[in-house]
Amino acid sequence: MDMPKNAFKAALAAGQRQVGMWCTLPDPGVVELLAGCGYDWLLLDTEHAPNDAAGTQPLMQAAAPYPVSTIVRVGWNDPVEIKRVLDCGAQTIMVPYVQNAQEARAAVAAAHYPPNGSRGVAGATRASRYGAVTDYIARAAQETCVLVQVESVEATARIEEIAKVPGVDGIFVGPADLSASMGLTGQTGHPKVQEAVLDALRRITAAGKPAGILSLDRDFMSRALDAGALFAAIDLDAALLRRAAVARRGEVG
């Protein structure tokens, strides 16, 4: 069996915009529904969602028949978490709160086998299609994509050094934690926060890395795309459901 291709990683390398949806509801039916909606990628969250590494496997299986890539955001820059989601079949991971080049190198190392990393070697996992991909270990790096998040004033000041780390395939800007770091907790729409995000996106792009963002604000998303965002999550499943449910209820007296 041939190695499954990572369409998301290939698209970023080709400079093709990728539009995504953020998934926090750990239900295979929800993920399957969204997988058929035309998005390029779905983010399966384990940091700010009631899910863990093992819980991502059925979600990835639900999306697998559809032409959509899945990304797993791990809870922390933890080699054990990273190893587990990769063994469950994730080809693209997002690592939160990476503050500097050293932490970026640690994330990359955890995602790759020796001699280029420290990922533990396992045999019959979903990653290798339970051993059907006989050369999986030798070729895994080709299809593994590592995205790191910069989401503090300290981290955004070090974008250029983070971007230089080999194996970092993209850098995602986290507006919520960045606003907190700026002393403007919860104020992602504040002009100072938005300008800091846009500046980060421009600098990531100038450093030669794909830049990512999540925003439910349509006007700001347009500005973020103009600033260079290449992979953009335009909504969040729970927020989308609640907006639609509230709006529908309001239509009936």
C-alpha cells in the first residue's frame, strides 16, 4: 500500500490558499457532515475541546472518505501527545504556544523519527495503515506537516527565528492568547490586537513560511488574507451551530 498523501502540506508548499473549519465538537457525525461541505481542512482540537489524542482517531476516520485534510491541534508541546496523534493517523499537527526557536525545534523533533527527531517507533498503527505501508517509517517525514502557533508578544517578536527552524511547515497566529498577552484579554477586535495579528502575518509571509489564522470576523478575515494568511479557518463548529440556532429561533414568535 502506498503512503497516503498529505494534500494540505502539498498545497501550502505550492502557495495555494487553504480554507478551513475549526472543530471542537468531538463527534464523528459532526466531523463527517463538515467534511462534505467543501472545506480544504478541518482542525480537530484537543487543546480547548473535550477531546484527547485517542479521541481524534474516529474523527479522522469520519473525514477520511472526503476530499478534506484533517489537522490535529495537540494540547501542548508534549512529545507524548504528538507521538500519539501521529500514530492515530494525523499527518498534520498544530502545536500551541510556541515561544521561541528552541520550542519550535522540540515540536519538530517530536514529529519525526530518528535521526532527524525523537518520535517513538511503533508498528501496526493507523499511521502506517496497520503495517500495510511497509516503508512508512522511511517516508513518514515526506507527508508530516508541523504547524506552530505564535500567540504572545514574546513569540511574535521571535517570528523570524522560529521561521528559520527546519521542519516548521507553517506558523499560525493565535489572536485570543495574543490579546491576553497584550493586556487586552478577550478583546480580539481591539485595533491594537488586530494590527499585531496583521503584522505577524506579514512577517511570517516575508520570512518564507505559510501563515495561518482563525477569525469569525468577515471584515478582519479579508484583511488577514490581504496580509498574507495562506491557511485560514473562517468559523468554528460550535459557534456556527449556536448562531444558526439562535437566528432560527428568532424567526418564530
